[in-house]
Amino acid sequence: MIAHSNSFSKMLQAFFTERLMHQRGASPHTISAYRDTFRLLLRYAHDKLGKSPTHLNLEDLTACFIGAFLDHLEKVGGICATSRNVRLAAIRSFFHYLAFQVPEHAATIQRVLAIPRKRHDRSLVDYLTPPEIDALLAVPDRATWAGRRDHSLLHLTIQTGLRVSELVGLRCQDLSLGAGAHVRCFGKGRKERCTPLRKDTVAIMRAWARERAGTGDQPLFPNARGGQLSADGVQYLLAKHLAVARKMCPSLIKKRVSPHVLRHTAAMTLLQSGVDRTLIALWLGHESVETTQIYLTADMAMKQKILAKTRPLKTPAGRYRPDDDLMAFLKSL
């Protein structure tokens, strides 16, 4: 019975080792996200119930308690509704597992599974304009090793649109700079994809690869100690360079720029260059073409072209009148 003092901890461990790792073959990114959710939940339970994680019972994790935990993450942790829903998804996955393992607790489990996702406003995606891109890329001091690494990393991200998890997971062997230059990565769903590189990106990455001088499985963008750069590390270096770039480019002040905004920037650059959204979805590794719809709604230039084809209300419809033959001749000269 899971109500026994340490059975809950055993069930949670089995969820990670047997269900996620062995049966589902979940990616390291999924496991890390689920792990972080339960670390937060167990700390919250310790603060509110005074119980250590190993002494928690399933009866302690009621729907009301889980709801209070999610509200706490929003109000105190400062997370948005989207992040709240991600945490809820991890908890629901665990309770789906429990439904088959401990059916005697079906009532408690079903109430937790009935907690709805929180609806939220969908704002337009942020992205960088060409002047903002230039301002950001001009900041890293390329006279230093860290500056050259940061410049190469930011340039590669803006051109390829790699997710931050894909970026930090790159190895030296994933970069191909010969004919048909490209970078290879493993994205969501453990799908492998190759993204072509422009000539300017090839030149920058060739110089960085020569300086990095790393072997096959070593990180392409290491931290100062030579280990793998973390997602938080990428966020830190981006924030550091943005603080300087905002002084040179005031339009950046109003924008909240994250590594994912650089991914949006790559998508918008492709869209504004006339690339079909089906190809953009392929480029970014999206599961569905519909995911790229957000870029269509954010493109003001495209909307202005649509507006230019309309006429004001109450304007009388015009009638086509061909030019006089002589006038048409003179116009054609």
C-alpha cells in the first residue's frame, strides 16, 4: 500500500526508472523537467505539512493540495500560466501511472487528473529586427576567448533557430563545415535533424572550431571550466550582452529577450524572406505545421501588404477605362 511510510518514495522512484526511462525511453530533457517539478512539490509539501519526502502519503497529495501548490508557483515563484501547465503535465503523468499501480486510490487519483490546464492570453511572439540583431552580435568582445565563444553561439542560434536544449547539447562532431555545411542536433521527441549553415555562419564557426580544437564528443560551446554549458549559462550570457546592446539600440529596452526569442527571430527571418511555413516547420523541427501560425500573426509587414490591397469604406468602386491609344503608346516608351 502506498500509504505506508516509504512506499510513496518507492513509487515515485519507480515512475522515473521504470516508466520514464525503461518503458517510455523518455529523453533526458523530459526527465529533467519532471524531476524539477517533483523537487518543487516535495519542498512545498515539507514546508506546508512538515513531512519529509520519504514520509509523504498519497492521501497527502489531494487535488486541493496540488492546486494550492500550482497557485504557489505562480504567486511566489513568479511563473507564467504556460509554465504552470508544464508542471501540471508532469504531475498528471505520475498520477496516470499510479492509476494502474494503486487502483484502490482511484478517487484521489481521478480528482488530481481532473485539475484543468489554466487558460491564458496568447501574446504575439517577440523577435529581433535586423538592427537589433546587429546590435546584439556587436557586443561580445572578440578579443577574448569568452567573447568569441559567445559571438559564435549567438550567431549560430539566430541563424539556425536551435532550441537552447539543442544548443547546449551540441558536440564538436555535430558541426560539419565542408561541402553542404550544416549542424546536426537531437530535438524534441528525440528526433535528429540537420540545419544548413549560411556562408557567413560557416566562416564564424570554422574560426571557432579551429580555436576550440575539441574532439568528437566534447561540447562545442564549453563553459569556463571546459564542461557543458548549461541552459542557465546561455540565459546568463545573453542577458549580460543584452544589457549593453540596449544602450546602443533603444528598441531592445521594451523587449523581453530570451534564448527562445532568438529561435523566433530565425523563424521570422525565414518568413520575411518568403519561405513557406511548411519549410519553416521543417527547419525548426516542429511536429505540426500549425505551430508556425504564430509567426504569421506576428508579421506586421505581411499585414500591411494585405491592408494596401483594400480600399476605405464608402469609397465608390472604380471602373476600368483603357488608356487612349496615343497615351498608351507614349506611356510605353
